[in-house]
Amino acid sequence: MFRPAREGSPTVEVVLVMRRIIARRLFLLVLGAAAGVPCLIASAAAQSAPPTWSAPSTIDRIALNGVAVTAGQTHAGIDATLQLGGQITGHVQDAGGHPLQNICAVANDASLPDPFSQPPAGSTATDANGDYAITVPAGNYKVTFFDRCGGSGNYLQQWYQDKPDFASADPVAVTAGQTHAGIDATMAPVTPPSPVSIAAPAISGTAREGQLLTESHGLWSNSPVGYGYQWQRCDSGGGSCSAIGGATGQTYTLVAADVGHTIRVLETANNAGGSSAPASSGATPVVVAAPPPAPAGSVSSASGSSTTPGGTASASNAGTSVNAVGEGALTLSQYGSNPAGQPTFSTAGRFFDVRVASGSSFSSLTITDCNLNGGKSLQWWNGSAWAAVSPQSYTPGPPACVTATLGTGSSPTIAQLTGTVFAVALAARPKPAIAKLGNAKVTGATVMVPVSCTGRSRASCTATLTLTVTETVKGGKIIAITAANKKPSKPHKKVMVLGKTSVRLSVGQRKTVKITLNAAGKRLLAARHTLKVKLALTQPGSTATSSRVTFKLPANKHKNKPQNH
């Protein structure tokens, strides 16, 4: 029972208690309303039919006759007679046997020509376990199931026994007071249209041999659940494409066969409705070869690559750099010694080589070498000899550098850079200034010798002038004295220095140098009266020059003197 309203409350409660014994079942009907608003609350024991409303012939709330309620008044005679009904129960699941919640289960009068001609006899929604129960009056009913009670909307409507429509549906006979179980359904999913491409897939990665390319999904309609891929190899313009065997994943690693080609990928999308037509990505830039490996014997290396015609492949290593314009790859390596072997080559800087990868298409390649160590030019090994690089230019810096830009008409050409060795040539040493002897003039024990200095400007000559004789000794006695030009090779001959002096001259300067016999020379002259000696001029870095001079004792000084030999 409802608790009575307090005095003065705007709500009146009318309580009608009906007791009726039908097959040992108790039914309770309660009518309650706010003033002026009719409301019916009906409660019945299990397996009872829905209540019969105030219009006895219908269970349609829409057709309910209203009861006008006046505040403070009792409206009696609002009676109802409940009819004993039966239940239809069952279980709803998907094709995988999983229970489906919020699937509508609706019982329609089987005698109707059209299930929509009047409201259903009963309806409910499945619970979390996929179970349902509908209470209806005794009669024949056709039960339908559809995903419209708060479900996902992904399942097709069907009638009991998997029939497609009301007309072909099997009726369910309901007996009052009985439960008719097993009215089950397995729902078939709604089949969506197959996906349709909205935006093309894309490729990321570097177009170089050995690099990994990755596909990014395009944009598709109709909610795809899976994707397929086929990578293709195309010509350099992105056309004439053909499938690459085995390349059916979302990633692809570029191989040597791809060099000089472009790459694209075809993507398909699928869902329960089927697979789409393939959508093609754009083509990659032309694939370039991987940089050549560093050669054996190199002490360091650096590589660079470019994947566009206007790009630059660059490498820099130990003061040397290479920049090539176009598509391709290259490696620059340094050596600690001459990798070309014989003939030997004296270099100011290190030896280095440049290797351009096969398939590269460089329009120009510039070598800049600032590892000169005093050198001023580059040479390259052509396979049989060292040759000058051409064209090349030298800038004194700092830093001092040699730059060579190579192409199809250079020496070497770009096509010859398959490991070509370069070296910095030593700068040519300037010739030293040379001191020269003039005609000597002897007076007594003194000789006057003109000496001049020739060579490059701002140089100088440092020379030593020496007077010598060669003695031949036998039995401990000197048996001969000569002014031999050659160094004696026999042990009984020895060279005796009779005079020596040094002179320093600037280029273009000429000077007469005085040399006087020393004491040993004067004794020999006094003893022999005539003495032929060797006059030699020596200077660093230059071959010695010599001449002979003869000293004579004046007649008045050696008259009546004994002769010693």
C-alpha cells in the first residue's frame, strides 16, 4: 500500500486492492495519480499477462482512456481485470557464440496481415547474458529480433528460425501460465560496402640502395579492418611499373636491382564487405646506389649521396672534401702511404681516393684539398703513371687549398673515379744561387780569384775556396806532388791543404777573393820554386768546381838555393 498523503498535500492517493485467486496466483493493482494526471501502476506475479487497461479491449497505452481526478475527491470504480498470460524466452548470440546485449526481441500477433498494423503484443531487450523474456496473452506469435534497442546496429533483423520476414516466420503458440523457452536467435552481421580509396598511401624513407622504405596507409571509407601491399619497380619517370616478387609487406628494403629506378606501392583495404581496388602511392625519387665501401688499406673514409638531380652528394675527411652535383653516391678515403705502389711518388699531403658508385649521374664533381703541407698541385694515378689533375687551381689562403672541378672533359673524368688515387705534389724547389770562378791571377805566394754569384733574386751564394796538392809517398819519402783533380784512392797518396778562405755574395755581386799559401805551401814553393796546385770552389747543395793555378818563386829569391825534390 502507499502511505496516505498528509493533509493539504496536492497529491491524492487512490489505493485499490484487488485480490483474485487464479491458479493460486495473487495480483495487485495500484492506481495512483497527481491531481488531474491519470497514472496506472500494475504489478502481477510471474507468468501473468500485461494488465488490461481502462479500455478493456486494448493493451495500448496510447489508447488508454484518461481518468479525470479532482483534488479532495475519490474516484471509485476504476477497475481492472488481469488476464493470465504466458512467457516466451530465449537466448540471442552472434555467429561466434558470444551473447549479444540490447537486441530487441518483439512478439507480434501471428494473425495480423501486417506486423506494423498495430503495436506488438510484447517486447523487451536482451540482458548482458543475451537472454530475454516476453510476457504475452495466450495466442500465436511471430517473434523478430533486431539491433535497435541501444545496440551497435551491426546486425541484420531476422525472425524466429532464421526466417527473413513476417510472412515466412514460424509462429510460436503461447499457452497461458506456460513458459515457451528456446526461442533463440543467432544474429548475422550487417555486411558493409567494401572500402573505397579517398586519399592515396604514402612512402617514407631514403631512395638509396640498402635503405628501408615504409608505407603509410591511405584514407579509406567504410571502415577497413585490414590492408594488403604490393611494391612495384618503375622506370626513372615513374612509369612502366611491375611487381617486385615477395615484396608484399608494409616495408621494403631497396636492393641493387632498384638502382636507377623509382619505387611505388599499391595498397588494398578490406572489411567484411570485401577488398577494395588497389590505390597507388606516388613514385619515389630515382634510387641511387649505396656509397662504395672504404677500400682496404685506408685509414679513414667518409661517404655522401644525393637522390635528386639538383642535389649534392658531399663527403669531407681530414682536410679534403668532395661535392658532386646530381644523383648518386660517393666515398672519400685517406691513406697513410702510397696505395698505388710503384713508381714511388713524393707527396706533401696524404694520398686519398674518390670512388663514385655505379649508376650515379653527377654533372660535376669538385675536389677541394687543404691538406697540402706546402704542396700546390694535385696529381692522380692513371694506372701506369702519375699525371697532373686538370683543371685545378691553387689559392694561398689561409688555408692554402687546391680545387679541381671534374666533368666529362677533365683529367681524370668523373667516369674514371672508381677508386682513383690522388696525391699532393711537392712544390718544385727553386734552384740555388751558384758561385762561379773567374780567371785566377798569381803573384808570389798569393792568388787573386774573381768570384761571381748568379741565380734567383734575393738569394745569395756562400762558397769556400781551397788550395790543395796530392802527395805521393814511398818509403816514408814524398816522391811526387801533383795538383790532381780527383780524390786519391791509393793509401800512399794523400791530399794536403795549402790555403783556404770563404766568401758570401748576393746574386749579381762579383768579388775578387785573395788566397795566400799557408806555411806548408810556402815551404813547398820555396823548395820546388814552381808549385802547381788545385783551386776548388765548393758550396752547399751544388757540385764543386775547380781549376789549376801555378805558383812560381821569383828568380832573385831562388838563385843559388839548393833544389829539393
